Amino acid sequence: MHPAQFQSLLEEVAFQESLQEYKMANYVANILAAIANTVPRKGGHTYKSSDFLGSKEPRRAVSGEPVTGSMEELEALAKKFNIKLPAKEIRDL
């Protein structure tokens, strides 16, 4: 597998994981909003799930969008998991 293909695979896996985490956070936020809306208070403000979410839904990178530090991230991951990347001559192909 070429390093660029491997990097694309890692990016897709990271995107899928972040999407799954966001969905789980959205479920929890919906429950929290429902609980918060059952408590009577002055002003009658109703909560939405977005009030409890810390971030927006993850988006896939658009083709042509510059990817910064991608090779550095790959090298850092390889070092973290003790994976030896191919020689620099092979990576630059």
C-alpha cells in the first residue's frame, strides 16, 4: 500500500470515528435537553440539543482543500505505534 493511500485510509477512519462520537454526543445532548426542559423555571427558555453540544458535526475534507501537516501527522502516528515507514525515496514517489 502506498503511503498516500494509507494516509487516505487513516483520514477516512478518523472521520468515521469522529462522526460516530458526534452521533453519540448528539444522543446524550437530546436527553439532556429533554431533562432540562422538564424543570420549571422563570422565563420559559427551552433548551435544544445544540445548547449541550461542544462542537459542530464533523465534515469530510473537500478534494482540493489543502491538507496541512499530513505527512508529519502520519510520521507521528507511525512513531506512536512503532511502525517503520518506507524510506524517504519511496515516500516521494
